Amino acid sequence: MTNAAGAPGPTFEMRILVLDDGIRGNFVQAAGIAYSFSGAEVCVAKIRLRGPCYVLPGRAGRYEAVAKILAFFCVLRMWRLGYGILRFALDAARSGQIEGRWDVVISAGSRLAPVNLLIARRGDAAGVTVMTPSLLPLHLFDAAVIPRHDAPRVTRSKDRIIVTRGAPNMLNPGTLARGGQRLRERLGAEENAVFLGLLVGGNDQNYVMTREWISSILDAVSKGDAGVLMTSSRRTPPEVIGTMQRFASGSGRVAYAEFPPADVSHYPGILALSSVALVTEDSINMVSEAITAGAATVILGVPRRRRKRLVFDATIRELVEGGYAVFVPAERISDLSETIREVKKVNFRRLDEARRCAKMISEKIRTR
């Protein structure tokens, strides 16, 4: 069997099931770890649960109530009954995707954590969760990949925990090389062409992006001599996207811009070709991907809804102190053009969290 992503990693032949809840940020973390196992067959199951949903104040999206019920059965260790409810709640067209012999089941986020456990216990597979799940104790999993800002709150099962400095992702030398070549060919760019990447996340319960804020960033970008490669996320507010689109169409600096949902995405190519990447602080995934790609990463502060410290601040501070990136607070965006010039002289460290996590997981589950 071969690794579907072609990435180097620990040799440990197995079949791995990755659960996909439809949230890109969750999926790339789980899949990135799975594809970092060499000698593994990786399969993906798209999980959609039927039944009523609820919303959380200040949060986007709808959450399936049955996931909470499944978590309850997991806590009580009623595995057979819980699995029966899971099969009933699964979309009929997708229920067959979870069947089979699996050595490892990997998922990210709270919604799929109980689904992970029920599938793993059904087939005596190792259950691996990424990010700290709500309701479920970590000792139910064989391994838990959690961000460093959550680590101080964990008092039990520390032998099962793998603490990450940034978010695992699906980038590796092969995907970056292919993505960079595809985008370079689309642009007709020379090998020595210099690019700057701008990766913009979006609003959530903590951050609120404004036209004035993005205009200041674009003003700094326009003062450089590099071609600009820019993209947004599904969370980016329309007024920010509109400002970026007008800049892209009116500035000769912009070599390429894409705004999801795009028919064809050159996101890996943007990361591969950018010698400097400007990434907004709201997306630890984007920040981690830029650092993994080897770009000189500038983390951009985003205006906040409330003046308070966030758990993510510790992650960003550690990345900066560890020599992986620099940080420009939202109130100092006016200094951004100077920061861009300075970071070109800095030798930044790179992350490879997916491969490191895969190696540590393999060591933990060998002794099951």
C-alpha cells in the first residue's frame, strides 16, 4: 500500500479512516496526519447526521443534536447501542463508508469525536481525536492531538496527548511543488519571479474585519515590488472581499486572486510561490500552513469585538518567540510595509506538525 499524498512519514502499514464533517479547517488537520503515515491506505468518510439541529450564540453554523446523544452513550460506554443510533442517524447514502476493517480512525472537532469513538470501538481500531472535544474525556481515545493553549487545562490522560505548536495540515514538499508549478504556469511567471501572499480569514465570535482595516493592509502591499497573490476564506465578510476585489482589478501589483468558492483553487500554489506571506491571526490553520510552506510569515492582528485576551494569543506568542513568524497588531498595521521589508532578512523556522503527530501516534498505538 502507498501513501495517497506521497508524503514521507513513519512506516507502519495500516488502514486509516478519516472522518470529514464538511469543515475544511477540521478536515485538513485530520487528513494531514493520516496522509503522513507511509505504507497506509487512507479512506475518507463524509459524515452527515440526520435529525434536528441547534445554533450556538455568536457561532456560525448549525450543530446536530444527535452528536450530543452519541457522546452521552460514549461516556456511559454503551458502545453497541450508540453504534446502532449512529447507523440510524447517518445519511443512508453515506452509511456504508464507515464499514470495513480499520486500524485507526481520525477525526477533528467535537461534532465527530463521538462518531470516531463508536466506529473505533466497533472494530477494535485506535481512535484519534484532533482538538479538544467537548463532553468526552480524553482517556476514551487512544491518542488526542490538542493545541498547546488547551494543554494546561488537561489534568488526566497526559500519556495519550500530543501537544501541537501549530495546526497539522496536508502540505508536504510534493503538494507544494505541484501547486507552485501549476500556478506559475497559469501566470506565465519566470522562475525568479518574487511574490507576496495575502491570506485573509474572516469574522467569528472574537474578530470583526472592517473596510478600513483591510484598506490599510492593501495600502502597505501596494508599496512593495513583489507580485501579490491573494485569497480569502468562506468567513470573510462581503465588504472586505469587495475591497480586495476592487484592489485586485485596479492594481497592477496583483498577479492572482481567488475568493472561495472558486471553481479551481490554487491555494497550495499561493503558499508555494510566496516568499513572504501575510496571514490574519483569526485562522491558526492558515498561519500554520504558511509556516509549513516555508514562507516568511507575518501574522496580521485583526480588530476584536471585545478587548480581552484569547486562548489563541498564547499560540501566536509561542510561534513568534520560537522564530516561526512575526506579529503585527491590528493597531500597528500602518507599520506593515516596513515589517515586510525586514522579514525578508530573517531566517524563519518551519513547522511539520502532521508528520510529527503521525510519528507519535504510531508509537502510542503500537502498544495497544
